[in-house]
Amino acid sequence: MAADPTQALTVLEQQRQLLVDEFIRRAWNMWKSLDPADWWNDAITQGVGAWITQNQIAFVKAMRRLGVTYADIALGMAGVNAEGQVPEYIVTRANTDPWAVSVRPSDEYRHIAVRNPDIRPEAWGRLDEAAGNAVNIWLDTALNRLTDNANTDGQIAMNSAATKRFQGSGIRKYRRIIHPELSKTGTCGLCVVAANNVYGTADLLPMHNLCKCTVMPITASHDPGLRLNREDLDRIYKKAGGTTNASGLKSVRVEVVNHSEIGPILTQSQWRREYDDGTPAPKWNIPDLNMTRTAFTRMYERANVFLTHYRNVMDTGEEDVFHFEGRAYRFRPSPHLKQAMSYQTAWLNYLRSSLGLAA
Ligand SMILES: [Zn+2]
């Protein structure tokens, strides 16, 4: 670890991006191994999703460890002893579970591919130009979903573990630190404005899509965040062409609203608090160990039900269509069925041992 704490934090920020990129790479390699027909086969997408979820949980744990290391350096800079237990793993989202989030790239793929029902290739090669272009858009859509989710989950994991550590060390307030150097498109104007805000350590940092902000503790004598933010702000204002843009940014009204899954998000406009059909979105609660256990129990039950349907398709060689948790599933025969089923079995064992259930 570098002697200069600011430098140490920079190293951790680089490690964060490496962890995110590595998880995306692993997950995307798995999705890329699918044949075109596999994307429409729930037996394959759910099996692959199960494998990816195990990787996602390991990724979230690593991000949480990084968040604690980050917090300890930040606390040291403020002259505070780092204390307090931080759970190794907490789900990142309410009102869903990690497995449901892991299969979303395939949901996105289907959502966009249904617009071209005449393009249903058997294999990725030998496509004419129009079909090739369409298929590339489907795959890009899936990759974008994966990338957004990985960034969001990593961000929540790191900052929630860090704020928990602050809380355990007696810190009650913290500040948002923006990172223009980590953002390809520059820091979002909402984050720049929100950098002047102070948050309570019992609350999650309000974020937005592809947010790179981190957290710094505030004590009676230390507010290291303010100094860093000032530098970052000045850099951004300079880049934006001077003070006019700065006042322009400050005039933006930033609202914080609760997204039903990821909690507080920064927005400029009214966030939709309902689904497309008009039913209100469920209320968000901060994820904790109870919520984590509930999500694992639900995934365990789903994995058990799915296994009987894998066996059905294996035994009969026929498509199996069923409903579960309000969703229709189509498990179809495929050369990759056996592999998908083995991912599913490994996943079931993983969930069983995570829940401390006997085999
Ligand atoms: Zn941000």
C-alpha cells in the first residue's frame, strides 16, 4: 500500500474498475458461448444465469472488502480508528434477487429481437449483412445490460460496505467524492451538484447509472471530502470552460428518489414510481442480512423447482412449458442442456450450503 493515503485511495479506485471489468468479462464470455437458439431457451439462460450469479456474489464480496479497505484509509486520514463488523455479503438490491438480475441480459436480448421475427439464425456465422447487423444490436443490448448492472451492483457493494464501516467507527456523516478521472464521459452534472451535500451513514449514497462516486467520512475536525471535491469541481469547471458553466451546473435542481431495487438515485426529473401497467413499484428498503436470506431462500426454492423441469426435458426430449413466480418458462431440448443442468445443480448445492441446509 502506498504511504500517501490519497495515492492509496487512487490505487483502490483502479482496483475497483479492474474487479468490475473482470466480472463483466467472465459473464460475457459465458453469454457469448450460447448459440442463437439458446438465447430463447430458458433452460439454457437460467442455467447460465445461475453460473453467472455465483460469480456475481464473489464479485460483490470482493467489492465489499475493497469498500472496507477504502473506508479504513479514509478513516485514518480523518484520524479515526476503524472499527465495527461489516457483513461479508449483503444483496445489493431490494425487491429482486441476484439470479433474476443475472438473467436480464437475455431478457433484453429477447425484448429487442422480437422486433425481427424473420431473423432467427441457427448459428452466428454465415449471416447476410442485414441479419448480421440485427444480431449485433441484440448482443450489444445484452452486453450493455450486463455492464450497467455490474457497475451498479459493484458501486452499491463498495459504498454500502464503506458507510457501514464508517458507522461502526462512530462516524455519523459522510460526503460524496466525485471521480472525473474514472468516468469516460466526465462526471455527471447531478453528482457534481450533489457533491456539496452531506449524507448520514445509516443511508446509502444516492447514485445514478455508471456513477463512480465514493464516500469519505466527516468528523468535527476533519472534512477531507470537501477539499477533494473542491479540486474535482475546479477541474470540471475549468474543463467546462469557466465560471459560467459552474453556475449553470449549480442551478440544476437535483432530486433524490427511491428506485424500488437500487434505492436512492439522483434524478433531475420525476422518477416513475410505477410499472408500465400502472401498478405502484414496491417500496425500497435498505438491504440487510434478513433481506439477503430471503433472497437466497427464494433462489433455492426456484432452483429446486427448475431442477424437476430440467429432468423432464432430459427424460422426455420434449419442450416443457411451465409457470413459476408469475412468469412463463420454456425449457427446450438443446445440445447444451446437460451443461446448463450441471450449472443448475452446482448452484443448488451452493445455495443449500449458503443457507446452512443439510444435503
Ligand atoms: Zn456519481
